[in-house]
Amino acid sequence: MPSHWYYAHDGVKTGPYSGHQLRELADSGGILRTDTVWKEGVDRGVPASKVEHLFPRLLLPADDPSPPLGVGLVGAEAPPAVAPLAPVLGAPPAAVAPRDPPARKGLAVAGRGAVIVSQDGVNVRFKKTCTTCGYAEPSWQTAPIKNGTTRVHFFCRKCRKSREVEIRGSLC
């Protein structure tokens, strides 16, 4: 059974259209990204920019942080696994694949002049201490865990000299 699609531009509702016809309208500029699009049987629509495979992926604005809602055109040139209309109907969204690969977990080891307070595999929190007089800074600092040695300088208030702190990190 083919799906019927509708869209509204400036308050004027038009349709029904097949998935192919809707895609052709979008390609020709008949449907704008700000127009409302919905599928037959759905009470409320979504902005056309949120419908997967309606507009070419390369033309999506880079500053739009919201991912597509998983609404796809049936019968249009879409991949076989298209998410259902659950997000439009108010049901909880299906699991969305992460956009960035997960950060690699790492381990930090205190080097010269450092005392590790905590670490989460991505960042390390540490306190700086003077290796000459033993003065410890009351506050801690955060640094990303990277392969190799991270060096940070601080001013020892007791010795009145600049000191170096080292954190050795390794990524798994």
C-alpha cells in the first residue's frame, strides 16, 4: 500500500503525493525546508528539513544541531532500513547512532609535581605541587588524557618560582 504525503506552505495544504513526487517537489524547490510535511494518518507534521532523504544530506545546514527525526520517504531513494514515524507521533525515539565515534579511554599517571584527584578515561583532574618545597595548590586543574607526557607550569607561592608538573597518559 503506497504512502500518501502532504505538505503545507504559507498555510496552504496540498497533497496527497507519493514519496517520489514529494522528493521531486523538494528537488525543484516546490517544498522549502521550513514547510510542514506529514504522512497520511498523522495529526501533526514536522519541518521538511527533518524528513530523512527528502533533501540531499550535503545541503543540510551545518549549524543545525538537531538530528533528523527518522521520518523517511517510503518508495523514494531511501536505504531499506528507515525508522518509523514514532518521533512524530510522540513515542520515544528509536536509538540513534552516535554522530562522533566514542572517545578512546585512557589512563593517566602522576608524574613530577602532580597529584591525581580523579580521572574518567577522557580527562584527568590533578593538583599541582612544588617538588622543591612541597607547597600544594589548593585548587585542581583538568587536562585531556593524551598519549605521552603533558607538561603544565605553575607558580609556587612559597618558593616564588615557576615549577613544572607532568602527567603521563596512555590511550587504550
